[in-house]
Amino acid sequence: MGSPLKRQVRVGIIGAGLIGRTHSLMLRLLADALPESVAVTRVHDLDAAAADALASKWPEAKSCARAEQIFDDGSIDAVFVCTPTATHRELCLRAAASGKHLFCEKPLAMNSAEAGEIREAIERAGVVGQVGLVLRFSPVYTVIRAMAAEEGAGRMLAVTMRDDQDFPIRGAHASEWRNQPGVTAGGTLIEHGVHDFDVFAWMFGPIRSLYCRTRVLNGAPGIEDFAATEFEFEAGFYGQLTSVWHRILNRPSNRRIEIFTENLFLACDTDSAGPIAIQRGEGYEGKITEEEVMRRYQDLVLRERPCLSPLRHAFRIPYAVQDAIFIAALRGQCAPGPGIDAGVAAQRSVEAAYRSAARGIAVDLADLK
Ligand SMILES: NC(=O)c1ccc[n+]([C@@H]2O[C@H](COP(=O)([O-])OP(=O)(O)OC[C@H]3O[C@@H](n4cnc5c(N)ncnc54)[C@H](O)[C@@H]3O)[C@@H](O)[C@H]2O)c1
């Protein structure tokens, strides 16, 4: 990146649906805590009413009918790409070519080749790129990651996760495109599980190989609502992920994780603040309360990025921490992340899982072209 911005970061949002609105709310939280930090100044959506409604949340913001109006606006520093997956590649390439810093939602693209093109465009333009792999800011996963790495935990033995969500075309995720081949990159594995593939590698190190089976019950062809994936980690241990899109409307999107190291068992029934059940080798059994999870999370986040301190009151919201990091990075106050590289790596891993499911064999990531 060139010189850090020494003034308010001016943002254009493309896509004023569920996640575009979420980012606007997070940037609002940040602007309320630090008025000099950020302002949304332009919003584009194919649906003009959605763009108008979101722009109205910011005093200076205008909606616009074409994405070009954001790319050509020299006063805009950064673009948030919050549209359906098939549109990411083109919007990201155009954003980078116009010199805008880029926040792109997950999955980065329809496949890892396209995701790689986005990475190259960012590198060529010398702009900052960040991908919306927000699970890295889950308080419980941050705390579990740190505890598993403590010396006394011993070697990692196993991880098991279940990730489930109502098939996301109704309720909180009422978007028809999620069941449209050609617009979505796939089903539960790529559109939700990509978070889990990323967080597994972030928590436990690189993945060596994958074996996966998928099933399509309610989705269009290629849009799986079930996947069972076995992971072999380079460190020599194994994990399982069960990914489900069900039809239980009132069940919130959620995850359960269990990990065993030689001397430690941790389990958690939420992907947010806990509590975490714990057993230790010497006989201790108990739980880490939500308050304690948040205390440890705050310490871990602030140790790495002390500049986020003014946003401490919002640390329970992973999206708030994620977006604050992107803006602080543009202002030269901390490192961005997860970067586009992480998005490409996660997409490659999911692609290996799809290849495994299609061929009925384990797939080594090193063999993936
Ligand atoms: N990180 C997360 O937790 C998370 C959560 C939800 C969605 N997402 C991702 O965010 C993206 C958007 O998902 P969503 O839930 O907000 O979808 P959504 O359907 O709620 O909103 C998408 C919006 O994009 C607009 N749009 C479609 N094509 C466009 C184009 N070419 N140009 C401009 N606007 C366009 C639509 O009119 C709609 O308003 C997807 O990639 C999805 O996977 C990430």
C-alpha cells in the first residue's frame, strides 16, 4: 500500500443487502466511537430502493445507479463488495484497477482461479485487500486457538465441528440467489463452510488432504445441503466437519466445536462468546464463562492490535472487530487481515473437498492445480 490515510477513510458500498447493511452498521459503530475514522459516502445496488435506504443512514452518502460512479469517484478510498458471489470477480478487478482498497465478502469468487485473479489484481494495484472470513473474530474460537497452543496442552489430537443453518433462501437470509447455480459458488460447503475451512487452518495449521461426501436434497443441482468432510492436517492429526443446511426456520445459524489435545478437552455450543466446557489432564473440570471468554478475547485482540481499544464495547460482535481492522489498517494503525491470500487458500480447500466428493477419493491439496 502507499502512504497510510491520515484522515477519515471514505467508503463506497456495493450491494445493500443483508451483509452490505451489516457492514454499514459496523462502520457506524466505529464512526460513533472515532468520528475521524470512517464515513460511507456512496452506495450502489441494482435495486435502487435498497441503495437509497442504505445511503440514507449516512449524512454525506449518496446512492448511485452504476458501480462506475464509485470506481470513478476520486474521493473514495475503499470499496466493500457485498453482492452475490458470481459478481465478486468483476467488481473486485474493477475496484483494484481504479486504485480502491478492497474489502470483499466471502467466498471471494466462484472458484479458486477467479479468487487468484482478485489477489493478482490487488497486488498489481498495490492496494490493501481483506476478505470477510469473519469467524476469525469469534471470541470462542480465538480463545480455544490460544489454549490449544499452550505448552501444557500437549499435541493436538482431534477436532470435530458441526455447522448448521436454515437453507438460506428465507428467514434471516432470504436471498433466492443462494439456490441459483451460476450465481452461488455451491451450497453449504462453500457459501457457509468456507468460514470453517478457513478457521480450521487458522486455528490448527495447514490442511494436507480432505475426504468429503455431499448430498443434495432441497437445493438445485450442485447446491448441496449436506457435506461430511474429513481433514488431515499437516501436523499429523485429523478432524471432521459436518455441514448442514436444514429447514428448521427458527433455529439460528450455529456451530458446535470439540477439540482434544493430549491434556485438554474443550467444547463449545456457540460460535460467539461461549461458555466453553473444559476438562484438563490432571482432573480439573469446569467451564469458561462468557465473561471470562470476553476478557481473554479482549486481551488477545488488543495485544495484537492495541489501536482497537476505543471499540472494546463492541468486541462481542465479530463483524465490528473485522471492519475496524480494515479501516485501522488503511490508516496505518495495524496490519489488515485476513487478507485475500486467506480467501484464496480457503477457496482452494473447499474446491479440494468438492473434487473429493465428485471422485469419491481423498484429495491432497498439493495435487490441486
Ligand atoms: N461474512 C458473512 O458472514 C456473510 C453473511 C452473509 C452473506 N455473506 C456474503 O455476502 C455476499 C452478499 O450476501 P447477502 O446475504 O448480503 O445477499 P443479499 O441477497 O441480502 O444482498 C445482495 C444485494 O446485492 C445486490 N446485487 C446483486 N447483484 C448486484 C450487482 N451486480 N451490482 C450491485 N448490486 C447487486 C442485490 O440487489 C442485493 O441487494 C455473498 O457473497 C455472501 O456469501 C457473507
